[in-house]
Amino acid sequence: MKNPSKYPKAIILIHWLTVILFAIIFYVGTTFEDYEFSEVNMNRYRTHAILGVTVAILTIIRLIIKRKNKEKLPADITYYSPLHEKFVKTVLGLMYFLLIITPIVGFVMIYQTGALAYDLGGQFPEGTEFNETLENLHKILVFTLTGLIIIHIAGVILYKLKTGENLIKRMCLLIK
């Protein structure tokens, strides 16, 4: 059986929804330096956290769909060398891992402040701050993920320039 030229629609939709959500999450996250963690700003932090957890859940769903539909996935790209194949698969694997673990670290960071009790009807934990280690880890993970996304995009562009094959077609419903 010949491999399809495109990914299943569910994977394509999750991919682009993840792209949009990540852009929103990243933007909102970059504004946090301007806002203290307080009851007044809690909606901003809550939105960021909910969208982050949504990305983690979508990523897990995407991986499950890929695993259950291996025969419905496009064939692997033509790799230039075994090193190129290992690099591409490592970048993609790390991206999936970070799309799951980064929101978890962020959630734990907010949870340790006691703010979850506030969301469940309790008092906002006044004077609390984020655990510095978790906050730094979250930032490192976010910027590592961002770097991997840039490498991914550059790789798609370079592959097109080198081979002429448009990989975006595989992940787009609108391009034939």
C-alpha cells in the first residue's frame, strides 16, 4: 500500500492549533515581567496555564493518533545521511517532549504558590512568589522549545531549497 501524501486531518488540525496556541502562550508569557503574581493579575496567569496544559494534552493526543495510524502517515522524508535522520528525529522528539513537560513544570510552579486553592474558592495566597528554580527551569524549557521550533522551520525551508519538495503540503489541508 502506498503511503498517503498528507498527514491525517486530525494531526494537521492539532499541529496548527498547537502553533497558534504556542504563539499566544509565548506572547502572554513574555509580558509576565510587567505583572506581579497577584489576585488582580490571576486571570492572565490562569489563561497562560490553561492554554499550556491544553497544548500538552493536544500533543499527547497527537502522539496517540500517530501511533495508532502509522499506515496512514506519509513516508519519511529522504534524509541526506544517517546523521541528518538522527538530527531531524531528535529535534522532533525533543519538541514533543518539551510541548508536554514545559506546561507541567509551569503548572507545578503555579500549584506550589497555593493559587489552585484560590481557583477552588479559597483565598489568594498573598505575598507568595514562584519557586525560583521552577521559574528558571520553565524559562529554559520555553526558550529551548522556541529554538527547536526555529530549527524545525529552518529545516523545512532548507529541505525545500535543497530538494524542491514542499514539506508544508504534508501538514496543510489547503495546499494540494
